[in-house]
Amino acid sequence: MSAGGRRFASSVRARASLGATAVVAVALVAAGIAVVLSLRSNLTGQADRSADAAAREVALDIASLVPDQTSYAGLDLPDDAGHPLQVTDEGGRLLAASEDLQRISGTGVSAVTPAKSPAPGGTAAPGDDDDDNGSGDDHGGDDKGGDDSGGGDDDPAVGEIGDRTTYTDGGATVDGKTGDYRFARVEVTDRAGETVVVHAGASLADRQTAVNTTTASMLLGLPVLLLVVGGVTWLVTRRAFRPVEGIRREMAAITASTDLSRRVPEPASDDEVARLARTTNETLTALEAAVERQRRFVADASHELRSPIASLRTQLEVGDAHPELLDVPGAVADTVRLQQLAADLLLLARLDAGERPGRARFDLGAMVREEVSQRTTDRVPVTFDVSPGLEVAGSRGQLARVLGNLLDNAQRHAHASVTASVYRAGGQVVLAVADDGSGVPEAERERIFQRFVRLDDARSRDDGGAGLGLAIARDVAARHDGTLTVGGAPEGGALFELCLPRAAGANTAGAEAEAEAEAEAEADA
């Protein structure tokens, strides 16, 4: 298949047009078959009624025959070529037939020339009465004999015509013209009590003509109609997908230019294409913000790394030239700062990559007591008030990191007290860290959670961090389906509250092993 053919086969417009054409074709074929069958059935019904009427007309004549007629050959049968007729006895012997009938099939009797038959009812012809019935004296005279044969007051009742009509398909040749016929079969009993069968046919030429004409018209019109349907569908889908093509072209231009500030055109309508365009623009906005955030992150990280690296290099170069001037404690401090910053950057990268924390269960109050007991060198002693038995699910190492960051932040701003508490609030467990410092201005309470943001009174790198601790703390809280907010403490300083869902049910097996594995992974990092 050529490239153009492959593009056509993969085109949504082509598939929609072909699909619509196929559906319409199936529907039209089914409808055409139904129309032809209905038309055939209706015309067959008309032929049945015409044949039945002709048969019953002859049957009525037979029912009215008097017994002294010599033969059914004397019946006045219609000579209409559209209604070939046969009259037979119950044994299938032809008694009468239409004039000019040359061939017939479908009635069960193929004869077209009546055989010499007795009079209706089996009555002998006049002149044979003496041979069959004896002398008039044996029957009480001619008058009585006439009475016995159906004259006078003793005439039998008028013959009966059967209510049931059966139909068969057949053919006949009348006066040299051959055609298909629908035959009606009606039984009639003459006045002598004998039952005969009348077969009357109705021509099916009109049915064949109508069916053939209708079928030919449909066969000729179907391709034209399908072409119209396919063309209209192609044009409609082309118009409908024109905005999609505009979106595709703009996205291709954005990809080529790497300019994420551009946006795709949004149609004025409120259909699926318009919603696709809006969603695409929202995605571009989020992508632009993410890229910009990544650029700022890289720039800020480079800036933050440059200072400790430059300081450490300077000290090492001075120590190399003048060993007596080497500031070993300062070099160690810069190395520790550099290590902490690298660990923070690594954790942020893992969080940005979508890493989900483990689901180990542990007592949050016990973790607070353990972490606080290890902070022996803090400038301001940390007091804690924790409720036992409040369990949460997640990464113990990451939540311990959040606690450490909050305590470090409180230590930088507190005057004389730092308090850590754990309590239950509804279905959540709250870890609160408060200090008695100057607090956080209300206008800055959201900005401090941004990366590399430090307030004006904490810009010193000697006393403050790199501005990543609170950003890491909020990201970890979000990964644990929790929240981290800041407000005012009763002592006048800042109050940070970490709200986490309380773990329900029994402790998960293997939680301690999972916590140890996470601690080892973070230690390796």
C-alpha cells in the first residue's frame, strides 16, 4: 500500500465515511429486501383474491346446474386469458376447461381437453332411462320418475360451495401465451350431491413486473445513494475535524519552537473539539508552569550549591598554601551544609518524579518522642506533649524528615520555647510544632512553602537553610494524603500543623521491616 493509501486508511474522516456508508448500505439492503418481499406478498394477495373470485363464480354456476344437463362441457366458462379454469371431479378427471387452454401446471391435473363425461351428478343422458331405471311402471309412471330425478316439489336443495380455498403456484399457456399463475382451488357440490373441484388462475405477470422494476430501481439507486452518503459524511467530518487539524498544526509548531507560551485555537462552540482545545491549553499551561518551576529550581539549586562549594574550595586552597591557616571546623560545616543540600535536592527530585511513600503503620507520638530525644544540641530545648496510640500509615523516614525540618525552622526563630504535640482531631492525627518567635506574617504564610524562599529576616546562610525545608515538608504531607499549614501560636510565634489520616484497622505485618528498608535507602541517599 502506498503512503497516500496508508494515510487515507488511517484517517478518521475516511474511517467515519466508510463506516457510515457501510451502515447505510446494510440498512438500505435490509429495507430493500423488506420492501420487495412486502410488495410481492401484497401482489400475491391480490392475485389470490382475483383467482378466488373467478373460481367461486364458476362454482356458483355449477351449484346451480340442474341434474338433467348432459355434461360439464356445456358450462359457460370465461374465456379471459387472465383466468385459466379447470373443473375436475374428486378423482382428478377433467370435466371442463377454459377455451384456448393449451397447457397447465400447478393444479395437479395436466389435461386441457375434457373427457366425455356423464351428466352432472352421474345422471344418464335422456333416452337411457329405460336401460338404467327400468320401465315407468316400475317407478310409478313418468311423472313420478320425473319427481325422482329432481323435478316438481321434490327438487333437492341448491348445491353448496366450500368455504375453504387453497392456493398453488403454477403456469399455463392460453392461446399461445405462456405465463405464471396463482391458482385457487374451490370445492363445490352440485344439486345432484356430487362434489367437483374448480381451479381458477390469476396471472402473476403484474407481480413479476412490479418486483423486477422495484429491484432494478434499487440496484441502480443503491450505489448512487451510497456515494452521496459517503460524500456528505466526508464533507461533514472534514468540517467537524477542521478545528482538530488546527490544534494539531499549532501543537506541531509548539513542539518545533519549544515555545510553551503559545496556545492552540479554541472553537467558539461547546462541543468535544472545543473541550479538547481547552484541555490542551490547560495542559500547556501546567507544562509551562512545570518547566518554569524546573528552570527556577535548577537556577536556585546552582546558586545555593555555588556558595558552599566556593567557600569549601577557598578554605582548601588556603589550607594547601598555608596549612596553619586551614579552618577545619568551617570546612566541615560547609561540607555538612553541602551534604544536607544535596540530600534535600535528591528528595525533591524523588517527590517530583511521583514516588509514593510506603504504607507502613507506626505510632506518630512514639516517633516524635524518639526524634526529639535525639536533638541534644538544639539552641532551645524542645518540649513535647503527645497522645499515645495514634497511628498513621506512610513512610516513617519521610515524616521524621518533616518533623526535623519543622523543628529546625522553629529553632531559627524561637526565643525561649519550642513545643511539639500530637493529638487527634476527628478522623485525623495532628502533629503541631509551635515556637515563641516573631511568627509568620499572614501575607507570607503560603509563600514560605515555595522552594528556595526565605523571609527577609532569615536570609543569612549562616543562620538559615537553603529555603527547601518547608517545601519538602509540604510535598511529603501531600504524598501522605495530608496537609501542612501555618498559623499563629498562643505564645505569639508560628504554629505549623501537619494533618494526616488516621490509620484504621490492625497493624500491617512487616511494617517495621518496611520502615527499616526506607531508613536504609535514605541513609544511602
